[in-house]
Amino acid sequence: MSLVELREHLCATFPDLCPLFSIEFGDGVLQVGPERLHEAMEGLKTLGFDMLGMVTAVDFGEEFELVYRLRAREMGVAIIVRARLPRHTPRAASVTDLWPAADWHEREVYDLFGIVFEGHPDLRRILLPDDWVGHPLRKDYEDPSIIRRPDYR
Amino acid sequence: MAGVDDFAQVLESVPGGGIILTSVDAVADWARGHSLWMMPMGTACCAMELIAASFSRFDFDRHGSIPRPDPRHTDVMVVAGTITRKMAPAVKLLWEQMPDPKWCIAMGNCAISGGIFYYDTYSVVRGVDEFLPVDVYIAGCPPRPEALQDAVLRLREKVRADSMSPGRRRAIEGVLPLPTAGDGTAEGGSE
């Protein structure tokens, strides 16, 4: 299935998600608000996206952007779902009820970005030690043990 | 080792005891130096070279260096790879489980100093010598198995210089031949 066919399929099934869909650099992208994230993901699952490949996040300063990559094995097409969260309340609904694979991915995003997934069964650190302070992949993370690279230019 | 030290001192004070001590030292050091079983603490890409070292092309078995996946069987811990702050307690625990006498080889730049992870990182220990007593350092990213072979042979020199008696432990000569500054005889110099 091509991305154009995916757009038609998506618009026929969920007309309200249709304006949120775009094709960027050869990838189908669905940009949703954080309050509609779980609803949209549920819809995509009924559409045939049965595999969650990746959950990650990007720090844009004022906002975090959650990035999910879904794949529909029957249709042979993938889609990227993005949701922007405000930095002061980085909370989103967990999708572990839809894809159990999201469990460790969401823990990783929580560990490194401090984004809280509501409804996650076991939200604790996964990569860093349990007593770690802070979330290192945030742009404003400070740690006195870091040695900054001198500027050789 | 305190008990062994006391025993060696008593033996040295007995007439003829020094001869026995010399013979025992020679046998013990030969046996230890030629059976340096390795604890392969491979955590990153250096482990590939460490694995290659034990197979037929490089064949470390001929040196008596057999990798054993159990700290209780091994004499030398080869730390091959990046050690993160979360991994460090596990490495230290494995080191403490190894029976004395034991040695440590830091293989590769990450194990020496953190390597490419020295700067701008929050998670990497800058060198395994922050918590382990390292005997031999091998530079390289990663070092080839020949370099590891050289390290095992250098370590054997160190083991040979050991003695049961603290007074008889010899300085290790020729392990690291450093060029003297300004004498112009260093290898690879110009002209």
C-alpha cells in the first residue's frame, strides 16, 4: 500500500484525523494533540497498525515532541505519529494497553526525558540507576561530572 | 596474602630456607604465568577482538590463556569495552569474586580513560582504573588481538617477578622501555 492509498484509507475511516495527516520526506506523519493521542492510536490500531516499532521524544525547548512509529504488517505500510507536549506538564497517555511493546519504550522515554505516561503499569527508570537525579537527554540537563569538550577550532 | 608473607619470612630465616623459597617461587610463578585464565569482561566492540583472540587464528590457548565465563576459575580480568556507571558495580563484584592472586588488563581506550566517551557524557566511567587495580593497559580503538597477546606476555613478565616473600619481589625491568628524552635513540625518530 502506498502512502496516498493510506491517506485515502485513513480519511474514509476517520475523517477527523484526515487533516492531521501529511507526507513528509516519504513518510506518512500524523501530528496529533496530546489530549487526542490515545484516541488516535486506538483508531490506527483498528485500521491495521499492529506493530509498534519505536517510541522516542525530542526536546524542542518549550515543548517535547513524542514520536511513535507504527507498522501495519498486512498492508505493508508504516506511519509516524507525533504529539507535542508542553514542557511544564510533560504528561501523555500510555499506549501499553494497545501495544505491550510500548512498556519498555515508554520507560526509556520517561528515564531520559522525564515524560510521564499516565496508565503505564510500571513507570520507573530502565537504563540509568534507580537513584539517578534528572533526565539526561533534556537540553537543560546539568551534571557536574560532565567534562565539556574544549573548543579546538 | 598476609599469612603467606609471614610464612615466607619464617622460611627465609631458617638455614637453607632461601633455597626452598627460590624453588617454590620459580615453580609457582611459572605455573601462574603460563596459565593466565581470562575473565572476559567484554562490554563493547573490543570484545570482538577479545573473542577473535581465543579462536584458531590467534589461538591464545597456546599461551595458556583460556577464557572462562566464571570469575572463580580465572586469574586475569580483561576489561574490554566501555564501562558505564551502571555497569561498574557489577564489574567490581565480579572482580571481588575472583580468587587471589589476580591481575587486570584494561583493553582499549574506553577501559583506559573513557576513550571517545571522555567528554560530554553523563554515563561512562573514565577508565576502569577508577575502581580496579590495572596491571597492563592496551591502547587502541579497538586494539588488535596481537596487542592483547603482547599484553598477556608482558603480564607474564610481571608474574615471573613475583615472590612469596615481599623482600624478594623484583622490579619489573624492560616491561615498558621508554625512550630517554633528548638522546635521539627513540625508535621512529627522524633521520
